Amino acid sequence: MRFSIVRTILSSSSLFRHRQFDFDVKRFPHRFSNVQHLFSISKLSTMTNSNPLPTATTTKNKLIWPPDSVRGMRELDRDLFRRPVKIPFIVTDIDNLTEVVQKLRPYFLKLQQFKPIQSYQPQSEPEQQSSNLKQIFLNPDHFTEFESIIKNLENDKLLSRLTDDEEYLGHKELELRYENFNHLVIFRSIFNHLESNDQNQDYSLSGFSQIGHIIHLNLRDHMLPYKKLIGQVLLDKINGCRLVVNKIDIIDNKYRNFQMEILAQIDDNNQTTIVDTIENNVRFRFDFANVYWNPRLGIERSLIMKKLNPKIDFVYDVFAGVGPFAVSAARLRKCQCLANDLNPESYRWLQENVCLNKVEHLVKCFNQDGRQFIRESLKEDLIRQIESFDGSDFNRQYHVIMNLPAMAIEFLDEFNGLLSSIRLNQNYKIPFLRIHCYCFLKSNTVDDCKSLWQLASKNLGHPILENDIEELHEVRKVAPNKIMYRLSFRIGKNILYGQNDDDDDDNGNEQSKIDSKSSCRNGIE
């Protein structure tokens, strides 16, 4: 039997193709923006400078780039980013603007707080007289690329002469400032000396996430000397940001929160860590300092939503946090949910988010240990569903979500014999449970994937059959040698009754037998 790691979702009820999304830094005026910004110094694209115009020396040998004086800066000095540069421009009549823009747009001078197209007033005309001419500023680092295009525009008589001796290309001296550069360029220009001095070290920033008005960093040790600078630049450059924090320890406590330090913040006595954010059109509110929230799991949560049959499925969220799975399932798929979390703060905000999204009639909240929740609340509700089953909604599925990657797999033994108390009643139609268990692996080799299957079987206390494994899905890379996975599999009445395979030939119910023939077992061949 051969194992492979997959990033594509296939299920018996739907086909969903997992795609990666690249996020550009954008400005969102909405206060509930939830945008994950990922950046890497080493991946920032470089541009070729072939402009013959004179320029001050820069490491990248480019005109549109901060000067070398900012290299290695540890305290932000915005004045050091000032730099005079001669910028080429052309002039065209407003009637020809559309055609000219179509051909020259890739070469526009693109800077923050700068408009590449501006009104143009010839020196020979009075300032008070209106002009139909437009001035287009071009990036001097791409001079050789647009030079021929300008020649063609001249021949087509689409440009206006700047002088009597047939000059169509002019130059204007501008002063580049800190306000003109985005955070990517600023970081690259400051940290460039680190990259060039040590080729064996990865000097890319680890990335950041934006949750409401808070930017959350997880800086590596070699970037800590620059942490205040990094925080201030992000505060200046990312729209909607009012607070920048850095994680200073690992998540190793039972409540899954972490200590953090403030790197930069807007001067405001009312500054708070309570945030409002939107994910997949569902609103959430919570205190980021006291609960666990990871916006990088947004795509994964949307994949789980795709697996739910609207209005008929049940969801049991064992480690619910503030409700990203359970509240979304109720809000988006109209599923009934039981949501639990041990952290009293998470439980408080879970209740808040249930009310915020008006799904009180669909979600019941619990503040219990995961084991207690499974053996009491989940069991009680599942037995009630079994006893009240009238034959309708035959396609109903029962999903158990266990998003506690560090130890969720250790809770699987609670399902072995969970329904042993009703084992003697032969009239019950016992459904199978769909378990979505998250866990960490230190690499993504075939042997590790096989060991994950074996580890789940060991903790369950019962072998998980090949036909019952639906998917082994790589969620994300947490660290260079640490990967988060989701193992989705089914358990039927043999396991729920605590029976051995020899006790009953039916490992599940009739529906389980039918589905096992057609289920898609992604990652397992």
C-alpha cells in the first residue's frame, strides 16, 4: 500500500479543488477587514536598472529605491529615505490618453502617495488657463523597455512636443521620501546587508497576520534587534493597523493562548486587544490577547464547510475556540452544532459570536474539558439523535471536528465504546461519525503519513480500515520541519459499541458499506 500527500479535496458528496491564494497588500477601509499578509525579503522580485540617467548609489543599482544610508537601520529615521531622482515623463492630449495609457501602463511610476498621471500646464500658457494635456510619469528603471514604445507613439502622433526641437520625453526632478515606499521595499532595503553577508542564513521575515486592527508577528531570533523598527513600519504602512504585537513564547498552555509584546501602537489611551474581524462572510469578535485565533486557517475552515450537507448535518466541535468552525457551520450551512472549549475566555467569546451571527437556535455552547465533552455532552446528544431518528434525512452526517493539533489525536480513545450503553438495543440505526482530527508531523515523508494512520488507530484502540479513511490533507507548513495535517476518517458502530471486528461483521451501518465502495480516499492508494 502506498501513501501520498495531497492538497486536493475529493469527497463523495462534492468536488473541491484546493487552490493557493497570494495576497497583495491592499488598503481596506472597512474596520472588519481580515486580511492575511505574507511577505518574504528573499522572495521580493528584483528589477533591472538600465536607465542612463545619473543616480545616487544604491545596493540594488536602481533609481526607484531607498538610498544605501538606510541599510542596517535599527531605529526608524524617515529622513534617511529622502532621495532626489530625475523622473522621465511624456505629455499627451486628453483625447489620446486612453490609447497611450494602454501601451505605457506597465511602465508607470508606481509609488505610494503619488499619481503617475497628472494635469500638465505648458510654460508658454498662463497658469489660469485650463489645459487638455496630461503628463504621464514613467519608471526610469524600465527606460530601455519603454523607449521604443515612445518612439512608436511619436510616429503615430499621439504625444505632444515639449520643445520646439521635437523633444517628446522630458525629465522632472522629484524627491522620493519614506511615504513613497511600501513596507516590502523598506524592509528589503534595510535588511539587504544581512542577505549579502551570510548566504547560509534565512533572513526573510517570518510573515505577519492582520486580525482586525492588530498585526501579529512571530519574529525569528535574528530579526529581534529590528523588532521596534519592523513594528513601526507596519503601523505606518498597513491600512487599518493600530497595534503591532510579537509572539514571545510558544503555545504550550491548556488554554492555547500566548504571551506577546507590543512593538508599536497608535497613541490612544483607549487602545484594546478586542478585535472585530470577518472570515468567509461570518463576523467574529474576541480578545486576541486571551484566546487562540489563526487567520491562516481560513481556507481550511472553508474546506470543512464544503463537506457539510446544508440544514441536515450535525457538527460536534470539541476544541471550538471562539467558534470559527461551529459558528460558520451554523451561519453558512444552517447545521446544528455543539461547540466546546476549555478556556473560559474562549467560551465567553464563543457565546458572543453565536449571538453576533444570530445562530443561537443552532449552536449550543459548552465550557468543558474535551474528554468530558465527548463522553457526556456529545454522547448524550448523539443518543438523542439515534432514539428520535424517524427515517427522514437519511443522508444526515455527524461531523466531529478536533482542531487541537498538538494533542487532539490522544482524545480518540473516547470514541471506542462511546455508545456501549445502548449496544443491546437492536432496533437502533447507528450512524457513523466523520472525524476530522488535526495533528502535527515533523516531515511529509511517506513513512510519516503511514505512521499517522497507525498512531490514530493506536489511540482509538481499534484499527482504522482503509475504506474508512476519507482524506489525509496537508493543511499548512508551520515550520521548516513541522507540518499540520488533517486526518478525516469514519468510525462505525463496532467502534462506538466497543466491539471487536469478530463480534459483528458489520463495521458500521448499511450506509457505511455503500459509501465505502465509492468514497474518495485522498492521499491513500
